[in-house]
Amino acid sequence: MSPLSSPLKFGALIFAGFAVVLCMTPLLLRIVGLRAFSMAAEAYKPGSLSAAYVTCPNDTVAKDIARGLVERKLAACVNIIPKITSIYEWKGKIEEDSELLLMIKTRSSKVSAVTEYVRSVHPYEVCEVISIPIEQGNPPYLSWVADTVPE
């Protein structure tokens, strides 16, 4: 008599096979996910994205600039960091001001356009716009920034 001739044995074999597939599914998904993550990491060119920084005098200015950058697709995301203290020399005097800091994620190729936009709307006579290239990071996030800010 064949082991599969009994419906009970056949059902047990099917259940065992199903259990193995269920146990393997998280591992298979993890392998596929890691491969996709690895492919995204391989696709990122270090320095092709940048983080730019701008100081602002108040919340209204910070939000207006941040929203304008995102709406114009010059930035994927702008973080507004509250309550920084800036100490600097201006016109021969040491100044101390409470400000907010914008951290802008964009393409490196868009930094000059970001600078131009900020200068056109910022209330300071000389506003800060500085940037640093992003060498590495979370590949899905970097892909999102690149996809959100067109070339």
C-alpha cells in the first residue's frame, strides 16, 4: 500500500509541506528584501544628494521657505529645527540671536536653485545657505529623495 493511499497520511503530508513553506516565508521575504535593499544601495552615487542648511529668524519664515522649496520640487523634505542660538560677528559687533534651522534634503545639482530661491524670499540681508554632500544613508530614503526632486 502506498503511503499516499490513505487520506489521513496524504493530509498529514500536505500539512507538513504547508508548515515548511510557512516557516520559510519570513526567511525568503528577508532575503528578497535584503537583495532589493542591496540593489538600491548599489544604485546610489555618493554625493549626488545634499543636505543644505538655512537659519531663519522665526517660525513663519521657516515654514514659508520650507513649503516653497517642497512645492517647487527643490527639496524632498525640509526639517525645521527649533530654538538654536547663533553667535556671530556682524558689522563689527558680536551678536546673539535665537533662530530656527532648516535642514533641506535635495539633489546636489539643485543646491544653486535652492540658494537662489532662499535668497529671493529670506528677510536677512545675508542669509545662510550652506550644503554638504550626502555620502551614504538609508538606500530607500535616498531613492525617495532622488525620485521626489527631479533632475
